[in-house]
Amino acid sequence: MFQIMLSPLTLRLQAFTKLSVADREAIDRVSRSSVRQVAARQDIAREGDRPRAVNLILEGWACRYKSLPDGRRQIVSLFIPGDLCDANVLILKEMDHYIGAITAVRLAEIGREQLEALTLDHPRITQALWWDALVTTSVQREWTLNVGQRDAYERISHLLVEMFLRLRAVGLTTGNTCPFPLTQTDLADATGLTAVHVNRTLQDLRRDGLIALERRTLTIPDLPRLKNAAMFNDNYLHLDHEGAHLDAND
């Protein structure tokens, strides 16, 4: 049976609520408008900028980060295809953080009028965006717990599991393998560790047979074992809401 390929944003949002054919078509339209390319390691938005649009990641990986005057950086969240870089950013007078491309990124810029029309005309999408915002906050709480309480082995394990599950939710995994373009410096900036400590921890995870990581590809031979090592509870991702099981045909 022929099946329509759904966009990453549609896959993400319908994990939270039912979407109709009209909802999916509306998402597809905004996903194809005002598309631009950003090179790897370039900023998509900078602290102090006035937000002009909501950025929707279509291809590639990006991150939200804060930095100190001496150049030290903390990655506070990661973006993959289907992620909106703050759906509510248009209410700000200026950006209070940076959004940077980790890989080459293709993104859609969704303007204020487009976003307002999308939410006014499609209440299911509005509901899904509320869920999306709540999950974003939930992930931030988990990252705070990760940095504050887990040791290095647990922190790295937890981040690897989270990214694998997020990628799987939008159809970007193959079996137990997924793309993983983060450098050891990226991992250090996301987990509050040094690059040397990250390197040592990755070696420990490889030695224990929990991961294989090479050529920007992550393989997790035994996901339950890695979850156990990370003390991972995936309830904070809310990936199994009603939209995962139900459909809307009207």
C-alpha cells in the first residue's frame, strides 16, 4: 500500500495529538516556505538579535547555547529535524541565547503571520505545539538533573539514549544505528565535562560493549543496557501520547 512520507515536524507533533489530513498539509506548506541553508559551525541566530521568524530544522543538527565573555560555551539543548527553535520566540524583543548549526543545516523560517494562521485555523496543531513546548521544558529539567547529579558515565549514556530516541521518533534511525555528528567538544559543552573526560568515558562505554561510535554514526547494541547504565526513564520525552495510536481523517 502506498504511504505518504511525513515531514519530521508532522511526525513529532502527531506524537502529541491527532492530526488530520488538512493539518498535515498545512504543516507541509510552512515547512516548504522561506527555506534557507546554514553552513556547519555557523550561527543561525545570535544573542541580541531581534527574532524575525521561528526556525524549523528540516535537515541537520543545531544547538542552543550560551557563552561567557572568555569564549567558554554551554550547550543547553540540541535540535534535530522536526524541531522548532522556540515556537514562542517572536514575543521577545531580542534573543537571549545563540542558536548554532552543528552540521550543515537546512531550515524553514516561519513568520509571525504564518504561525498565527497555522494555530488559528488548525486547533489540533495548536494543541500539539503546547505539548511540544511542555516537552521542551521537561527535557531542560532532565538536562539540569543530568549535569547536576549524574556522573560522567551516566551523563554521556543518558544523552546518547535521549538523542537516539528523539531521532527514532522522527524516522531517522536504522535498527539500532543513528547519525551522530557531535564532536567530543560538543559532548563536553553539553554535559559540563572536559573533552578529555568525555574521551575517557566514551572509551569506557565502548569497552563495556554499550556503544559503537565511528564515522559520525552511533550504534547501540543493547538499548535496555544503555538505559540502565544511564538510569534513563523516557517518560520526560512524552513520546507515547494519544497521537501515536490514533488518527484523524476529517
